[in-house]
Amino acid sequence: MEEPLFVMNWMVVVVLPKAPFVEWINRFSHGEAKVALDEAREDPNAFLIPVRANELDTPGERWLRQNWSILFERMLEDWYADESLWPRSRTRKMFQEWCELRAHSVVMDCSDEPLEHSDV
């Protein structure tokens, strides 16, 4: 590998659970040890999202406004696959109250290998 290459059309959004999210996790723990906020934030989900050339001042903002529910559902599914346990009325406001977003618009590709995908 030579020098890392700057990726122009993608950014990384890290989604960390906040206290209300952890309270929801613990509501269904059924006798298991409670999850602490620090534990729930140890290995957060990171999402690679597209950035359009016309939104360089606010990278990813439009995509996040339109697709917040995808991120929220993935976060919920990581803790409980049973959708009947998920909050029924999920709103963008709830997502913002339950999750902290950390956006990183500087993404460097440090590999010669092609990007691989899996549906985990």
C-alpha cells in the first residue's frame, strides 16, 4: 500500500447509544446483568454513507434526514432481533434522544483490497 487515498463520496457516521437507549436495553434483560452506558458504547456501529458533490458544506445531512430510521432499526436489532420489543412509535426526535451521531467526513482508504459486503 502506498499513501492512503482520500475517499471523496463517502463519510462515516458512528452511532452511539445514549441513556434512554440503554434503559430500553435493560428493560428486557430478564435477570441478566444490566448493561452500563459505557459498555453499550464500547464498540459502536459505524455506517458508511454517501456524500453528494452538492452537499460538501453539510456532508451526509440530507441522507441522514431521509434514512435515520434505517440506522435506528439496525441499532435496535443489534440488541434484540425480536421487533415486538422495539419501540412502536419511532420518530426522528426519538432517534436523536436515544442515539448520539458522530460524523466523520474525512475517510481514508488504506487498503488495496476491494470493499467486501456481507448482510451479517
